[in-house]
Amino acid sequence: MSNSLNLLDHLLRDTTGPVRRVFEKSLEGRELDVADAEILLDVGGRDLQVLCVIADLARADDVGDDVSYVVNRNINFTNVCYVGCSFCGFSRHKHEEDAYDRSLDDVLARASEAWDLGASEVCIQGGIHPNKDGFWYRDMIRALKMALPDMHIHALSPEEIHFGHEKSGGMSLADYLTMLRDEGLGTVPGTAAEILDDDVRRILSPRKLMTARWIEIVRTAHEVGLRSSSTLMYGHIETSRQIATHMDLLRDLQKQTGGFTEFVPLGFIHHNTVLYREQGARAGASMPEDLKLVAVGRLFLRPWIKNIQVSWVKMGKKLSQVGLMSGANDFGGTLMEESISKAAGSEHGDHMDAPEIERLITEIGRSPYERTTTYARRQSPVQAEEADPSVLGPSARIPMGSMGSGY
Ligand code: SF4
């Protein structure tokens, strides 16, 4: 310990004045404010290196050295959407050639296949299809839960809940969410957040729910017992101040409800988007931004949100490993068929199996473990196979590439 204190003293000596004061405040266990976060989000050079070291120490104090991941499958039931977010490369008009709208049977088949492959969670989101009503989501969750009672359903972004609620024929928001919960909805992805600042939202997605409605929906979900993740999309037109204010909103809400399971910074994938091509956005998140979002997320949100996730889809394998050494403690999910980032131009693949995730975590000297959606430990498929080779482990399972052309 004294060695690490000496090392810290030495590192702090090399940092610039205002940044050092924020580091010292954090090391003393005092809560950072928006101005502090803004300073940290603007660091570079040696200050950035020290930020990553301090966030890594905070991570070790908060949650220890183990790194979690979840075996899950993404299912996007439709890419038809009328909202028109300018950062989205995924959505289609319903008459476009590659538009799709999966049937309930198709969604069920994908979820069943995921269960057979060892998944504990399906993450289900889709475009906002104008022909659906407020009860299609309910029917989908009901059908999934009847077929796969032990599968955790992590589904419906606040935008989808907003849409479903508006078309529910006058139900209160709490009643609508309670109905979904009672049918088997387990948790809610805290997506559709992008930047919780209406000036930014009016440029990115003028037809999407605004900040106050996002907070209302997530708060009400937490109040009826539906926990959620929390996210932030960076690397486009936002400022450091707007990122810091977004994190402050999340932390405030967490203090009130305790409903967030984790924070997931999501770098903007720019290639196939109007936001980049026509609206002057930066060309996606840089490496320093990726690391700063993880590290500042750790220092700003502690002790309220303990799990900081790296998105391997956005950051790639090696930078995700560096993120795990800069404040993160969760590797996210196996995904099996990620398609939203891929449609925007991400080149980091659409699935990663559990042994590969465990290999990447072990490679940086940390211990992997499989978790549930809400961060309980689950015996990993790798461990199950090692304990009993007759168990159908991941190496014996169907490789994803042979799942048929529809996948
Ligand atoms: S981000 Fe979601 S809501 Fe926005 S256009 Fe894409 S699919 Fe639609």
C-alpha cells in the first residue's frame, strides 16, 4: 500500500494544477461535481495516463479485480423506424428492400436458440414501427416468458416504452410499466439516452423523447421494480460540459432510486450516418475519449453506480482491455447478433463467445466470471464444461457461423 501511495505521490507531482486538485479530491473520497468532471474530460498526455491509473485504483476499491460478462443474445425485431435519428445507420423505411419486421415466432426461435447456446439473457430492442400498437411489446414478452420462463428479458428502450405508452389508450405510465413487468419484463436497457441535453437532442433526434421524458420513464421503471442500465453516446457534437451534466443526471437519479445496474459509455460509430456526413459531427470517438469516458465514469459515479462496462462492439478487443485497466469492471455480453453498431459501420464483429471473453480478461491478469443481468454470479459455461465434460459447454456448441443465413 505504501508503495502505491509513493507511486501516486510521484504521479500526481507530474500532473497540471487544476487536474491535480480534482485527483486529490477524488482520492480523498469526496464526490466530484460537474466542473470537476469537465476538467477530467478535457485532460490529455500525462494527465490522461494518471487519470486511468487513479480510476483503476478506484475500480479495485469499489468492486475488486474480477471482471464480469453476460452470456446474452441481441434480438432486433424490426429495423423499420420513423423517428429518424441522424446518428443511426440501422433504421429503414418499411418499403426499403432490406427492411424487416420479425414475427413473434421468429423472435421466439432466436430466443430459444440462445437458450440452447447457454444464454441467460435476451436483449430485445427494435425500431419504432408505426404499425405496432402499445400491446405488441406486451404480447412479445408474454410469448417469450411462456416459452422460456427462466430466460431474463432485458428489453424495450425508454423510446419504445414512450411509444408503447402513448399508444396504450390512456394507461398511466406506472400501470403500463407494471403490466410489462407482470408479463415477464426483467430489466430495461437505459438506451435512447445519447446525450441528455435537449439542445443536442434537437439536432440528433428532434422526434425522439426529450430529456425530461427519458428521466420520467426510467424513474418510473425503477419505482415499479424494473432496474435498468444507463448509457451515454459520445464522440459526435457534444461538449465535455454536456457529458458531465448527463452523468450528473444519472447520478442524481441513482441516488433517488438505486435502479441502475451499470453505466455503459457508447462511442459514436460515424461511418454510415447523416450526423457525420451532413451535420458536422466528429468522426466518432477517439482512443483518449474512449478511455476518459470509462475513467471519468468510474470516478464521477462512485459509489452510486459500481459497474462500469466497456463496449467491445464500439472499442474493439484491445482497447476494451485497456478500458478494463482504466476503471471498468464489466465486459458486456456475448451478443450473438449485434446489428445496430454494425449497420453504422463498426468493424468489431457482432458476437464474441464466452471462452474468447474469458481469454481477453485473463490476458490482462484479471479473473473473469459470468454474471446475470443484475450482476449475480452464474456458473460460466467454461467452468461447467471443465467441471463436467459431459455438460454441453461452449466448445461443443454450435458455432455461430453455422446458425443459418438469417443470422
Ligand atoms: S436510433 Fe432507434 S429510434 Fe432512432 S432512428 Fe434508429 S432505430 Fe429509430
